[in-house]
Amino acid sequence: MTEAIQVAPAPYKRIATEEAFCPPEMLDRYRRLIEAKTVPEIGFNSMWGFYLDADSPRCRFIRDHLGDLGEARLAHMDQAGIDMAVLALTSPGVQVMPAGEGTSFAAQANDWLADAVARHPNRFAGLAACAPQDAVAAAKEIERGVNRLGLKGVIINSHVQQQYMDDTKFWPVFEAAEALDVPIYLHPATPTNRLIEPMLERGLDGAIFGFSVETGLHALRLIVAGVFDRFPELQVVLGHVGESLPFTLYRLDYMHAASVASGRYTAMGPLKRKVSDYMKENFLYTNSGVAWEPAIRFLQETIGVDRVMYAMDYPYQYKPEEVTALDGMKIGAVAKKAFFEDNARRVFKLAG
């Protein structure tokens, strides 16, 4: 996947905050779901139907390293200069499984992750998986993951069997996260069937474009539905420089106010704050997959230095030279340490 370079030490710890894993048996379960044709999601069947068996170096690298929470992953972290990884169950996690199976497997995955963290407590931290298909059970698993297993937040791999979590039936998940004072990482999934077809026709359904469209849509639905008026302390993390939403804050504010004033949409009512206020106060951001100084600087300047964190997006993106490039960003020492280390320690309550 990458040349064997070694990234130099830095005057801060580098904490990568969107790093994927899965127990090896999860990929076996995906294969069975695809073979049985029980998941009616075009994106899931297309993406994992390809990645499970394709023989390209990229596909083999991803399969080989998703299930490794030992020496190979640690060696890659060392090569890239990554001191700690915040691990989360890869997309779509358990959210394509039937509710009972998803609830059961989320618990297994959380136990497996907690064991890896216990073996390498200075290198790994983890986010709790859950199955929002059964939101009450999901809330209980979040509480168990945080209080009993020591996990540091929640991973939600976007839509839940083509339903978005602005539906109040999913809100026990938000209630649990807010009560436990842990963030939810809203990670992409392949777009729903209603979104994906014109993207898939040109290979734009994945990380190149479709993931951000789908997850940005989800985030906006949460805001417009009033999730953060109901749960004002809830914190949600968006990767990939905020799925591009922060770059249109002005227009989001203007057109939301204009749409409410027009009275066109019964599903869009007034909110307590502007859209940009929620984006600045209830969302945190990582640069996962976007090792690009202009975008990171924009987020720091527009959203705030205290809300932007580093992520690599391993094993889907593993390029140690990107770490060196970000070390060289022309930002102040305090802002750079906040980006690589301090914000992650605060947000995920990581020991210093």
C-alpha cells in the first residue's frame, strides 16, 4: 500500500481518531448476507460484494488489516508516527443485520475491541458499536460499552437500513450518549437506494463523493429535525472535514431561514439557533482522508481550533507521508498540538 518510510517524532502525540476495525467473523457474516440476498441495499451489496473477494493489492490490504488489532497494525502505526488510534467498527457495522443479530454482534465486537484496548492501553482506545434497529437495546449496549468496557464514545455508520436517525424512534441512542457525556461518531455508509444509482453508474458512490453526500445529508436531517434542541449537550463527530458541510455554512443559514419563512415544508420548522450554530457547538470534525492543509486551516478558522482533530482513516487510507505533510502545516504550535493530540484527549477523555 505504501513505501516503507519512517515518520519523524514530533513534539506532540499523534492520535488518529477514525481508524476502522472489525472482528474477522464480521466479514464472514457479510458474505452470508450477500449470498442469501437478504439485505435490500444496493450500496452494501455492491461495495462489500466486491471488496470481500477482489484480488487487487488495495482490497487485500483492507481485508488483511481490518481484523488485525495486534502487531501488524502497531507496526503500521509506528511507521506512520501514530501514537494512539481511536478504533471503530467499520461501516456499515451491524446496521445491515436483523435487529437481534445486530444487537448480539455489537456486544461481541465491543468485547473484542475492549480486549484489544486492555492489551495495548497506551496505543488503542475504542468507540462502542450498537444496533439502532432496536434503539432501546442499543442504548443499553452503549451504556455497557462506556461504563463496563471503558469505551470512549459511539460509532454510528449513518443510515439504519435506509432510515435516518432524525426519526424519533432512534432517539434513545442520542439520549444515552448525552447522558453518558460521550460523542457519537457519525461515519459514512454507502448511499441509500434512493440516492445511489446515478452515483454508482460513474463510480461516485463511495468515498470519492457518495459517502459525504449521504452522511452530510444525515447530519443536516438531524439538525433540521431538532435533535440538538432536544439534546443540547449532544456532540457528534463528522469526518472527512465535516463531509464538506462547513464550506457552505453561509448558504445553509440563509436558505434554512428562507425556507422556514416561505412555509413550504411542513417538516422544516424554526429552530432555537442557526444551522451554523449547531455546526459550531454540537459537531466536532476530523480530517480523515483529507490530508490537505487549506481545508484543515479553514475548519480551524471557521469552526474553531478546539473542534478539529486528526484522523488517518486506516486501513482504507494509509500513507505515512501524509503525516509528515500535516506536521509541516503553517499553523501555530498550540493549534497543531490541539489538532494532533489535545482535542482528541478532551473529546474522548483519553489519559495523558
